[in-house]
Amino acid sequence: MKIVLGLTFAAALSAAAFAADQSADWAYPVTPPPGQLDNATQQSVPGSSAQYTQAQIDDPFNPPDWFANEHPPMPQIVAHGGPKPAGRACAQCHLPSGDGHPESAGLAGLPANYIVRQMQSFKRGERNNPRAGVMIAMAQVLSDDDVKAAAEYFAKLKPTAGYNTVKETDTVPKTYVGAGGMRFKSEGSETEPIGERIINVPKDETEAKLRDPHSGFIDYVPSGSIARGQALASGDGGKIVPCSLCHGPDLKGMGEVPPITGRTATYVYRQLNDMKNDWRKGTGVNFMKPAVARLSDSDMIALAAYLESRDP
């Protein structure tokens, strides 16, 4: 990992100027309109005998299940969704493994009642960040039984260790937002200062576009973020109380309080920022509000980086 002090003075000024021009738009990418999808060429991923066309892979009511032997039978709502057009299959964004993609949450191992409560929050408009539209629409049309079935399915899964990886750096490849709201490296080898951002890219672009649950993502974060986040999470400096008071000594949850380790830093940052901006409300969030109110963007990035660095 490179150290910030290792930057030249000119590079440091460039990074600072770049950061000043940035907002949290990087955490809420706008998905471009889909192009014409190939409905003829059969695609495959390593280790699977299944085949799907790209049109099938991106079908919100019949997403691919590359490794059906690696998870319990999926309920109808997870595999194929509910009432159309809003009731999409949960597996499209969250994957049959529950590990999710950058545009969605990792649901594997979350308490079932916690997942149910989040769906109720979406339905009541208590979660309404710029990317919440799909979930808000789904929450309006899914039945209580559907939500319960999905929650119980994902609660039984275990998040995949190493699926999400965090790396500290001063510069990142230039990227663009593409299919599925994912960020991909631009052609060529151009780089730019990371600034105060988290830049999430697939470990393998081809596999990510095919929604291969064996191929995860990398979150690039500013140098020094992990150690700084560890200090914040422990309560060092008094900005927030130790995260372990509510989330357990290993930060892997207590009762219906969710585990917060090993999940993509981009998503963790979004949740903290949502709470700070009143885009996420509700009974449980009230306990977080005093903490996030004192956190800067840099603090939230650091906390998210540290939490992702821990095993799920």
C-alpha cells in the first residue's frame, strides 16, 4: 500500500483539487439506459455447466443461477419475483448467493427480522436515497409472505469471505458507469487521484456482467483509511461510541442488530451517508443518528474501508 506522505507536493495538490470538485455522486451512480441485449449467444462462467444469453442474464424475472448446487432451493420471490412490472426477482441484484453487487446490499447472513423491517421501511418511504427507487417500488407490491420467504432464505446463507476486497491507494484507474450500475475501467491506462472517494470495480469485468457469484469486487479507498477507520470504530477520539456496543464484540451482529463486516465499503458508506442526510429513517436508525451527525465524508469512507477489511 502506498502512503500519502509518499506523494510529491504537486501530486498532493492535484489530489486535493480533484477531491474539492467531487461530491458523493460516486456512491450513487446513475445506471445508463440498457442497450440491445444479445438473445442468441450462449454465455458460460468457469466451473458451471449452465448457459444463458445476455438477455436471459439481465432478465429481472428470471436471473441466472450459475451454481444451483451451492445454495438451498430459492423461493419463488427470490428466483422469479412477484407481481410485474415492479416485483423483480431478488436474485437479480442480490444474487442467489446473497453476496450482492455494488448497486445492492449483501443480504447473506443478515437476520431475517432485520430484512423484513427494512422492506417495511422501504414501503413507508423511510429509505429513499437516490438509488432506492427499485426497492421502494418492490416493497409496494410484494406480499408479507413473499418478504418473509426471501428474508428467511438470505438469513440462512453465509457471506463469501474474500468476495469483497478493499485496497488503499492514492490513484485509481479512470472509470465509467455501465451495465447494472457497475463501474468499469475505461480503455487505456489513464489514472486520476482518488480524492475523498471509494471507487468500486469488478475483479473480472466479464464475469461481473454475467453476474457470476464467484467473481467479486474491489473497493479502492484513500491511503490510510483502514487504520483510521479502525480507530474511529473503536471509539478512539470520542467522535462516536465503539461500534461493538451495538454490533457485537466482533462486529458480526447481536440479535436483530446486523453484522457490518466484510460488506462492500461503497454500500456501507451509502448507509452512513443516508442516515446523515435523512434518506434512511426508522427506529433502529435513531440510535445511529447522533454518531453519523459528527462524521465527515472522510470519516465515513474510513469506517467503511475498515469494516470491509474484516472477515464477514
